Amino acid sequence: MNIHSVAPKRPDLDRLLIDSALALFAERTYEGTQMPAVAQHAGVGVGSIYRYFPSKEALGNAAFRYAKRTLLDTLAEALADGGPAGTAREEFARFWRGFTRYASAHPDAFVFLEHQQHDTFLDPESRALADELHRVAADFIERGQHAGAIRDGDAEQLVGLALGAFTGLVKLARPAGGLDALPAEDLDRAEAAVWDLLHRKADR
């Protein structure tokens, strides 16, 4: 007789709670969401939340880190598609595809990341993850500037301009069903318009 008991597989309740939190944060904002509402959305008792996340701040940071890591992974996959990019324009197209895939697959997470302020609750680990994404984007801008393909200017500001334009597009598309509902030619035109914000115009 085997005296060693087999521990039951733990249900992925922490992920369910994070998904519920992201859905409510996107709808009501972080500040407007209470822990009992997250429990109700997830279909569990309030006590279940506190076994995984001892505070709302802990849940908020877990949701932020999950959303940010997923975005970084999606961008890394898109940037690696087809091997090294030959030009800054080609690399931008891969960034665009990565953000489009992420916003389509994780709409609540995108809204949470881009439409809200997080300074009130982010811990050092979450802030470091946020900085990592900024570094990836700013590095692309700086390399493009050195190659003469991207206009002069502060890299962080240029990233903000491009990301703000993309965020606005997502916001406009959300009531109609999200980016997936937009015709491909509309997405292509939007991509070209955002690139036009960044690229260095030829001297006349």
C-alpha cells in the first residue's frame, strides 16, 4: 500500500481572480473596484481572494505584472517574426503587429494598462517591469534616430505620441467590437499614420 498521499491539483484560482480583476478594472477603474466585486465576478467567496492576495494593492500589482509580462512576451514574439528586421519601418510594423495582437487578445488588460494611472499602488517589482517596456520602445526610437529613419526628439516623448495614437484607435474601436472588427485596410492606414508621426521626412 502506498502510504504517500497525492496532493490534489490546485485549481488556478489566482489566475481566475486576476482575470476578474482586470475585467472590473477596465470597466470601473482600479479605484472604483472593491474586492467583494472581484470575488463575485469570479464566482468565489470573498475569503478566497484573501488567501491569494492579502490586499487590494497585492491584487492590483499581480494583475499589472500579468498584463505587462504578457504584453512584453507578445511584443518579443512579434519582433522575432521572420528574423532580424531590415529597416526601422519593418521593425515598427512588427511593433504594431505585437500591440495589435495584444490589444485584440487581451482587451481588458490593455485598457487597464493604458487608460489608467497606476502610481497609487505599484510596488518596485511592478515599476521595474513597466520600465522594461519603456526601455524596449525607447531603444527602438534611438536606434532609428541614429540610422536617420526616425525624427529627432526625446525618445520617451516620441514613444508617448505613438502609443497615445494607438491607444486612441483601440478606444474608438472598442464599442464596435474591438480591433478585430476593423477592416484590414483601416488598420493599415492607421499604422501608416502612426509611422508618419515618427519617421524623419526627407529634406526638400
